[in-house]
Amino acid sequence: MVGAGEFEVIFRHLDENGDGKVSPSELSRRLGLIPGELLMKEAELAVESLDSDGDGLLGLEDLVRLMEAAGEEEKLHDLREAFRLYDIDNCGFISAKDLKTMLGRLGESKSIDECEAMINKFDLNGDAQPVHGTGRRKCAIARVVLQEGTGKVIINYRDAKEYLQGNPLWLQYVKVPLVTLGYESSYDVFVKAHGGGLSGQAQAISLGVARALLKVSQNHRIPLKRQGLLTRDSRVVERKKVGLKKARKAPQFSKR
């Protein structure tokens, strides 16, 4: 933590002419001696944004505010980096499973229940426990995370409409389980999908969402099963055979 005396030393170093104020040119020249030169235009913008009395110059109090703001930004940066380490699935939140894995890497063994208790202690909006589900179709695999929200769907860090190229059928596949239960505006869906094509991925997401909803409540099983949303579609393209044009299509027969 920088003390008041150290702020004054820094201020005197920047104040070349000793008038008790730091001009943009003084700021540019002094900080230009440090690697990563501060351009004059950048110095003018910095002074303009921090100048409290409107005279176009920085006083000691303005400098103190600048240094404190820089310290807060550094703390936020460190917190974001730490959060990214614990957010193993890159879903924008830390689940109990992520916390257990990371604590294990640090040499501290915790059960899932203990990790859930730790998360609940610091959770402000009550959405600490996201629900996971995995769906598959052909070669596509979709790992789905449901979290209480407003109904947005994010696939591989992109909006679902953009990722699925606006195809209404594929978008319908993704939302059918939520619509079936009337939850289309109650949950946010975060997906990591890979393999296969967009059609296969959309159907894999549908199965993943349905399985996640089943974890929310077993009462969802009957309506989801009635719509066939809990059944893994195992159909795949039949392989081509030797001597045939496709799986079963044969060349045209010619008698002579």
C-alpha cells in the first residue's frame, strides 16, 4: 500500500517547474522516461479525465485518485485471473465440481457437499448450483449447463442464433425440452459442443438439456419421455459397401 508521503514524492518528480500542478506535457515527458512511452495525446486525455477543478492541470489529490484507481484495476485483474483458474469449464461461473478439482490440485481434499457449502456461503443471487447434462448424436457431443436466468442460449461462447446460422429447425431442437416444460424464459443454457455437424450438435444439445432438466426434478421425466426427448437417437449413416455405389445402391445392370 502506497502511503501519503510516497504520493508526494511521486508528485514532486512529475512536477518539473515546482508550481504544485502537473501539466500534460510534464506527465508525458516524465513518464516517457519509463519503457512504454506515454504519448502527448494520451497524457492530455489522462489529465482531462482526472482534473477535478477544470484548470487542465493535475493536483496532488488528482494524482492520489489516479494511483488508487490503478491499484483497484490491478486487484480486479488478479481476481479475474484467479476466477479463470477455477472456472475449468469456461462457463462463467464456478461449480462445486470445478472447486473440488482445483482444491485437489492445490493439495486440499474436499467432498462435493463441502464444496457446495463453500459456494453457497458466498453466492449472492442463489444461482450457485448449475445443472449439467451431456447429449450425443452421431459424432457430436454437447456438454450443457443450465443456470437460472432469462432464457439465453450460448453455444461455444456465441449466441445460439449466430452459431446455428439462424436455422429455425436447429434452434427449435435446442429449445424443445425447455418449451415442453414451460421453462423457455427460466433458464440460461451454456453449451460446449464439438464433433459432427451443426444438425447433429443441435440434436445433441436437445438431449443434454433434457437430461439436465431431469436432474432438476424427477417429475420432469414423464413429459420429457412422452415427447421422446430422453432417448438417445442412435441412427447413423450406413457405411458404403465394396462394389456398390453407396450403402445399398448398386450400379445399373446391363445384360450385354
